[in-house]
Amino acid sequence: MERYIAGIDIGTTGAKTIIFDLEGYKVSSAYREYPCTYPNPNWVEQDPVELVEAAMSSCKEAVAKGGLSAGQIASVGFSPQRCCGVFLDENEVPLKMISWQDNRASDQVEEIGKLVGAKTFTQISGLPLSTTWLLPKLLWAKENDPELWAKTHRFVQLHDYLLRCFGADDYYLSETDASFYGCWDVAKLSWNQSFLDTFQLDLQKISRICPTGAQVGTVSPQAAEKSGLQAGIPLCVGPGDQSSAALGAGVIHSGDMSVSLGTGGMSIICMDEPRNDPNGAFFTTNHVIHGLWQWEGLQNASAGIYRWFRDEIASLEYQQAVAEGRDVYDRLSEMAASVPVGAKGLLVMPYYASAASPRWNPNARGVILGLTFAHDKACLARAFMEGIVMEHRDMMESVKKTGLSIGKVRIMGGPTKSPVWNQIQADLYGVQAETLAIPDASVLGAAITGAVGTGLFGSFEEAVNKLVRVDRVYTPNLENTKRYTELYQIYCAAYDGLVRSGAFDQIARFQQTLP
């Protein structure tokens, strides 16, 4: 009987399952979309029960679409969104899930800085102080929602909750995601007792940390019924989505780099030793492979902004594409291709969920700069593409300041379906950009983790060499790169001006006072 491997990605806006053969070729897939909720400006929440149900449903459909029996799926792996805090009561019922995109805990970030110092926090955890991480979310709940805090028995990440729902015997988390609690020593791969004491974090209330791929149970009969998998398949601790995507892109050697554009975005560089970025642009985390590290540059809102553009500005094109049976993103790519580099001087600053790497400004907001009567929706379509990529150019400029060089980059995520957007990335970065045969690298990374943990491959290196393949190579047009460098300088000047004038801070305060 031929065997297959499954990868399940639980992202911010949807869950996707892909079934692969043991050569890394896609057999079938399925997707389920779900919403975020926004109770207040800068607040982002989701229902973890809904997300798990979507993951199981997508898996069941993918198995069926592939014409496979449950017994043919030899392994399953997971790559959920990271830094999502799930508050559980004593019966393991979710009380609330605060998303990684949530920025409500800015006061708690200041509190952490005062208690341990921003520099010390970064040296130990590898993270810059930010509202993204779990520690500020915990402190916010403790200080602002006493009812929630009193009922909370466990505080876990989405990955841990998902794995438990599939049948794990407890709540487990990979080393790759441990640092997001804010009390993990990223260099020593252990908890920092001083931080635990300072913030009164009880290890009994959070997840148990394991190396990626560790087996922690088997698929339960109940989960098997809902997911289409066979009961008894080993469950392995998986990495978060971005670490999984780097694995699925083959970023496993020092100096390898990837850029992922999803709902959020990420630039990742693999390293063979723990290093803190002296410029504070990148944060340091543990790699999927034990004993390696990585620099991560976070973009809080990425292709999700393009979805907003689709829904709010290009809604007519969306409706027309649906009526014609076309993919709306193909239509938008055609529009963007009709516009010259730089979108006729239109610049989008993609801070819809604040600024993360390299600027780390929770009060930054999205900006469309340069509008004139000469601009149309096609200009906007290209400007949104370029603006999203511009933030990764900003990260790469920070990398250059450390003395590291970037020779090429592997790009991934939904936008790689657009050759126009791929060329924009190569031109804006000024380096060779490679797409992947499996652009959903986080799902492939999840499948690799499950396959290695189950013993289908002897190591992550063996699995990557077997399953990860480059599809197309995009060489930068140096004239376009020169033009984009000019636009990047304008981007930096605009940002600096909005910071110096206090405009970002003022609009953020205004939004916080909305009824």
C-alpha cells in the first residue's frame, strides 16, 4: 500500500491541509476560511474551537479528494500561527484567544521594560519588547480582566491546544516557539528563572517544551472521525507557521534566507550560533533543527493587506472575477502589470497592524502617500504589492548594517502565484529570488516535521533534500532596483517625518478614544 504524508497549516485567516507523496509532490488539498474579530481598535481575537474544527474538516476533505484511505496517511504534522494566547478553564474549555496581531498590551510592554530593562529582555529572550509576545498579553489579562484571570487554569499557544484536540496527552510546545512566552533563554534553550520569578509565571500553567518532532501521543478516535485520519497515528510537536515555512523552503544551513508573505510576513535567516541583532531589527529564535538558531524579521500585516484591498477597494473587480469564474488575484496582477515600477509615484506604508521589524512602533498606521488624479485602481494594485514588499526591503537594509550579505532569497506564500509580484520582490531586494515547487512552504514544513518525527525520514536534512524543490528563479532588473531604491528612500523619509511630527502617536491615541 502506497503511503502519504499530511501537513496542516492553521493560519490567521484559514486552515489548509495538503497531502504529499514521499517524493514531495502534492496529491490533494483543502482549505477552510474563518474570521478574526476586532472588539476594539488594535484588538484581535479568534475562536480556537472554530480554528480546530476548520483544520480537521480541511484534513478530512483533502484525504477524500485524494481518493485515499485513512490507513494510507502515514504521518501528520502541524504548523499553526504563533503567539496566540489561549486561556483555558479548569475543564480545558477555551475562555479567550488573543491573536498575535493584537496590540492592546502597550502599557504592559512599558511595564516589562521598567522591571527587567529592554536590553536585558532582548539579550535573554532574543525578542525586542513588543505587544506581539505572550508575556504582555498575560500581564494585560491579569491587570485588566480579573474575571478572565481568575478562571484561567492553563495558558497555552494555539499549537498546543490543536495538538491536544487531536489526541496529545498534555499541552506541548516546540523549542522554536518557547521564546514567545518572553521568559525563555534562547541561547541556553531553557527557562530563565529570574524572569519567571519577576513575572510570577507558573510553569505548571503553560505548555511543556519539547524538541521539534517529539512524539507526544496519537490521533484519538474522536479526532480520527473528524479529520479522516486513522486513529493511532503518532502526533509530533510541530513548529509555528513561520519556522515551518523556513523548513519547507529548505532554510536549514547558516546563511540561508527566506521571505514569506502570508496574512503576516516574515524574513528568516538561519544561523549556527545564537546572535542578537545589534540594531534590534531582527529577533532570535531557536531553529526547527536542535542546535541551530535563526533571525526573524516580522511583518505584522502582509498579504492580508492585499486581501483588504481586494475587499474594500477592488470589490467590483472581485465580483466580476467571480462572475467570470476567474481568480480575482489574477485580475489584480494583470492590473498591476500595466503600471510602471513605482506605481506612478504612489507609495503604500503597510502598517495596518502597526510596525514590527525593523522599526517596532505599535502606533504606526497604514498610509497611502502620493495620490493624484492620475492614479487609478491599477496604480493602487501595484502600490499595495510594492508597499508590502518594501517593509522586507527595510529589514534587508538592517541586515546589511550587521555586515551579513544576502546572495539570494527563497520566497513563499500565496503571492508567489503572481509572476508580477515575484519580479517586484527580486527587483526591490536587488537579489535573486527563487520560488518553490510547493509555495505553501509552511504546510510542507509541517508534513516534513510529522514524517521525521514518525521515522519516515532519518533527519530533517534528509527530508528537506528529498522533498523541497526550487520552481522558478527571478533575476533582478537593475534599472528597476535603482528606481525602487529611490522609492525606498522616500519611504524612510515619510516614516521618519510621521514619527517626528507625532502624527502616528496622535492618530493612535485618537483611535483609542473611540466609543
